Amino acid sequence: MPELPEVETTKRGIEPYLHNQSITKILVRQKSLRIPFNDNLKKHITHVKIKNIKRRAKYIVIDFANEYSMVIHLGMTGNLRASRQKKFLKHDHIIFYLESGNSLIFNDVRRFGLVQIYKTKGSFYLLDNNGPDPFEKKADVDYFYNRIKNSSASIKSILLNHKIISGIGNIYASEILFSTNISPLRMGRDISHTDCKKILQQSKIILNKAIKAGGTTLNDYFNAESKPGYFKIQLNVYGKEGEKCPSCESKISKITQSNRSTYFCKESQN
DNA sequence: CTAAGGACCTGTCGGC
DNA sequence: TGCCGACAGGTCCTTA
């Protein structure tokens, strides 16, 4: 899935298609997602102008010109594409037809993603669980340090904990730690204020690079025009077990932490 | 309370 | 070729 850069890229990709549009019809082919699509509310967002589209953590939020919003999460394998075609692909679960004749299609092989309509004012409960992403002002060094300074969890799993910092996924967690020379095994309580600063700086640099390049590439990621030409940013350690470390002579190791793969260099990261 | 493990679901790949 | 297990970008819920 999409980590933050892919979600941001998707949001930017679909934005022009949604500008000043309204949805004329919603076709639900499969509503069983991580949370079942609440299509009983679809009447509230059809024939209503789309007011705004934004990203919050790894969620894409569309606000309508009434009191409703819709949130989309891409899970591990979700994508959104704009299309004029009438032909559907396997796993095209929800289709939003637009006035323009385009449609916005939510496709998700593993169905870990979700689409939910909700009253803007009440907000959506899962969204509220997310801490700031590294680009938000709230995610400053003091905030981060204070959140982790007593923790006995590993820094790797802390980076994946979106209640603390949102937007960092399994690929970039390894990459960020490599670029700061910090071992993924270190506990939160052993991460200094200076280390926190480095981690936040590198998070922004690495995520930004990925956004600029248009999202990382993974097998299931399509950009909003469904062109397969997604790109690949240069990864230093993720997926590179046994290969030479870019900054020393030893080899990249792969370990499991909290049931997820972590890649790092035992020599250059401490 | 915290941190680790399991679950959700489908597809692909490597080994036997 | 075919079957089976391991693994995959996320994150919520349960267990210890």
C-alpha cells in the first residue's frame, strides 16, 4: 500500500477530476471492505458539489458542499483511478460516476481499505485516532521525544504506530532508520532528543523525495490515471537482504519485529 | 497500562 | 505441472 507518499500522489492525481464536480451515481460492486461501505448514506453525497479534497494521515477525505464527507483509505493494495471506460477490472469495488462523464474507481485486491460516508461535523472515528504526520507542525521534536521517551517498544514499531506519528509505513520506517544510523531494535527510551530530531528530519526528506517522484512503486499501486508508470525511488535497505550496505562493507540483515519485516545494517546502525 | 501477536483477504512466488 | 506454505505496502483488536 500506499504509504503517505502514494496516498498524497493519489490525492493529487484525482483532484483535477473532482474539481467543481458532483457525483451522479454510485455503483457498489463489493461493499465488504475493512469496514462495510455504508451505502445507505450515498444519497447524501450524490448531486452535491464536491467542495474540497484533502489528505489526513493515510486517509483521503472528500468534503461535499453540504454537511457530508467521505473518507477513503487504500489499505495495502487499494488504488483510486479516474476513467471514462465502462469496463471494470477485477476488484473494482465502488464506482463514482461524475457529471463530467469520468468516473472515480476504487479498486482493492485485499479489501483492507475502506470507504465511508459520514457527517462532517461528527468526524470519522478512525481518522481521529491518527497523530500528526511528519509534515505537520504538531509533530515537532519535543512532541515526538515526549511521546517515546518512556517507551520500551522498539523505535521501528514506534515509527509504525500512527497514534504517535502517522504516515510512515513499513518501507519508509526501515529507510528512515537507515538514514539516521539508528538501529531499529533500540527502544524508545534509548532514543535521545537529538535522535528524535534526526528521525523527523529524515522522515520529511525521504517522504518528500518519494512524493516528488510520484510515489514508490509497488505491485498494486496505480496512479490516478491508472498508468503503470509509477516510479521507484532509490531504496537503500528495504527488500535488500544480503546485499551490500550502501555505507559500509557489511550485508543488509532482515529481521521480524511485531510481525513485520525490518531491513537494516547491523554495522552502520546502532 | 504497554507491547507483541493474530486477524482480516487475495495473489504470487519458491520449494518439493 | 500442482500443491502448500510463506509473504506482501495497513491497522484494528485480542492476548499476555
